[in-house]
Amino acid sequence: MNNEQRPVLKNGHIDMPIDESINLCAEIDNLRKKKNAVILAHYYTTDEVQKIADYTGDSLGLAQQAAKTDADIILFAGVHFMAETAKVLCPNKKVLIPDLATSCSLADSINEKALAECIRQHPGHTVISYVNTTAEVKALTDIVVTSSNAVKIVSQLPKDERIIFGPDRNLGAYVKKVTGRENMVIWDGGCHVHDGFSVEKLRELKAQHPEAKVLAHPECPQAILDLADHIGATSYLLKMSEEQPDNEFIVATEPGIFYEMKKRSPQKTFIPVPSKSGHPLNMCVNMKRNSLKKIYLTLKYEFPEVDLPKHIAEKAVVCINRMMEMSK
């Protein structure tokens, strides 16, 4: 923290006027170099945030970047559990988040008390938690997974392994189907974005664009996945959009990914699947809370900072490290 007085947070972020004439991108770059800071941004943040980030990626990719960075400060433009994961992996580094109110509907669908009760009711089960969870939940977890490695990790376990999988019911059902594991207790949680795509609108888009291939995230319900040509994590969908010869894609995941898709394949067309409510862009509001102004103020004041109780962080890192090892 510098010598300036720490500002007060309002609704989770620093809310104070700044000189409108300053170039935020240039100021962020100066602060980043001066403080030896690295900016990590998820693919679901806004275009302008992804543009100034040192690294963009999905949950697994950003966790890997956090684990190996030599920066003194990690600023995480994403949602709160992601910054927590970075802090667990880098306990001696300062981890900043532009907005403490960037929650995750999926992470909010489970808590440590409820998980502890589930473990009590299902003794002898291996607890596999999606990375979209709090550090307290991870502290009760045997192995953490992301959507990009869940199938790979579950496939490495013995066929008769009894598993508690949470909190995403759609990803859990997809993993169960692909791996053929029957002994899975699946938590009833979900992502409001991926749960919210309209099956009817997707069918309409397929009829309007018969040559287009459908890319869908496994957090989507089975009815969406049944209409998809390629199913996978954000990084996999990005890879398919780049490597497949098709020129038109209908995409059922958070539309922030379009920035990177268009960056890699400017000649291709990407069509978002509308929400059940009819909104053409089914977005994660919390991801969009990250902004250049918030990033600038957070770097300037080195606040708000993410911190965790030592005993929670020490327990949570075990399951994350196990994921990293099994993902190699």
C-alpha cells in the first residue's frame, strides 16, 4: 500500500472521481510496471479489460499463470473465487480484485456447512469440487476441477470410486455421462448464464444458419448440449472456433469470449444464443463489473485486497495442487 490514504469502498469497489482527461490504459500500464504487478483477466470480462490484461484465459489457465508468476502483485479481473484461488496458490503475494462484489451464482449455490453435511451423509466418497467455489468449500474438497479438466481427472479415478461432485449439476451430469461413472452424488447448483440459454432460440438459430456449427459449454443443460457440435470448456470452444474450417458458429457460453474468438479468427462469424428471457446477449453481470477505472484505482491504492485465514488457505491449496498435478 502506498502512503496515500486508503479510500472507502462503496458496493465492493473504490468509488471516487478521477481526472477524466487521463489515459486509463497508459496509467494502468505505468502502475503495473512501477509496482511489478500482473493483470489476469477472464475471457468473460469486457473487451477493454481483456485488451489491457497481461494474460487472459479460463479458470484453469489463469490459475496456472497465477501459480508461476514472479510479480509482486496479482490483480485479478474476474469474479471473487478466482482471486481467492490466486491467493491460495500465492499466499505471499498481494492479490487485488477491482470489485469485491463480483460474486458467482455457481459458487453461491454451495457453502462449507452444507457440503460438510453432505460428506457426513455420504461417508467414503471422494469430494470433487468445481473451481467455482469458495476457499472454505475447497478446504473440504479432495480434488478441484475446472470444466476443461473435469472429465480427464474423474477418468483417472478407479471405476468404482464413490464421488460427491459439486456444485454444477449440468457439468456433473456431463462428466457422469462421458466417463460412465455411476457412483456420483451430484450437487444441485448451476450457473445462471449457462442455465439460462433458450433451447427454442437455439433451434431457431440453427434453422436460420444451417451451415453454422454450435459450440456449447458443459455447464449448459442437456437440452442445449444435445444440439451442439462441439462441447467443452471456454478454452476448448475457443480452440474449435479457431481450428475448425467452418466460418460460422453459434455459441452457447458467456459472450465475453467473442473478443478472443474474433481476435483469432476475424474472418469468421460468431452468433450468441439468446437467454430464455429473450435478451440477445446472455451475460454474466458480475464479470462485467470489472472496468478500466476500477482496475486503475485498485492498482493505485492496492485495494481492495483478497486475504484468507491461514488454516483455510493451507487446506484449500492441497486440492488445487492435486488438480494441477492430475492436469499435466
